[in-house]
Amino acid sequence: MDPSFGAGLAQAPEEPFTDVTSPGQWFYEDVRNMYTDDYITGFRDATFRPNVDVTREETVTFFGRVLDLDGTKRPVSFSDVEEGFYSSGYIASAVEEGIIVGMTEERFAPKREIIRGDAALILKRAFDIPDTDEEYFSDVEEEYYAGAVNAIASAGIAEGYPDGTFRQEQSLTRAELVRILSVAKNMNN
């Protein structure tokens, strides 16, 4: 008998990921719910790796699943995204929907870690979050994503850090991405 999967194919493990097992983890419920709804996946070793920085292609794939975008692999206008990439369909769909743009006209940089400011911009576009005149964070000023950061804060999706900062240039982790997607999805239901 397999200690993780039981005695037969009908039994699934109690916890889908070996590193997301405690209700005391701030991301526990979000990860479990998004996994149960088939929006997110983990790795072949049965881990989710919540504290690992998320890439641009992973981010768009997670968004694509939540938004029910067409994920069918296909050619993309970016030279660094091959048709066979698991993310190519979601990237193509997100471009078509006006949710994302590349680093340049020709490059998307799919393997590059996404920063928190860019994730805020994608989130604002994806869920059509209204603008605000309020400024919520001491470190967000005139960057291209400043309006998006303040909009998602105004909508109650992101809180930032206890010191009053958002740290928009910092990479986003997989757990943070799942949290903001989960909150935004639940607000739109």
C-alpha cells in the first residue's frame, strides 16, 4: 500500500502538495481551493513551492486558467515564446484580450520572474478593476504600474507590507500570485 495514495486509484492524497499541509500557512486555503478548481498545478515531486518566485509565463498561465482563456498551444507574436511552450496559448489569448504586453514588441521573456508591479497591472486589466485617486503605499510613485497598484489596493485585493510599502520591484512568489488571483476571482463571482 502506498502511504500517500492509498490502496487504489480511487483514493487521492489528503493534501495535494507536500509543502502546503498546514492551515496555519497564510496561503493554505487559497492554494487548496485554486488547486481543487483546476486553476493551478504543482510540480512532479508533489510540491507547490509557494515561496519560489513565479515566472511571467506561469503568471499568465494561472491568469488564463482563472479567466477561462483559450490555452491551446499556438504561434505567438513574441520571438522568445515557441508554439510548443505550455504557456503559448494563454500568452496569445492574454495579448488578444489586452491583458498583457511583452517586454518589447518582439520579446515576452517568459522565463523571467515577474515583479509585483507588473502583476498588479495584469490583475487590473484582467479583472477590469476601476481606477482610484487614492495612494496607498509610500514606495509607489510615478511608475507605469502605479495606478494599477493603487487600484488593486483600493479593491481590497492587495495590502502590501506592514511598513506601508508595496515593494513593486520585488519578484512575486507563487503563493502571492495565488492569493491575489483567489481574492480577485472571489470578488467577481
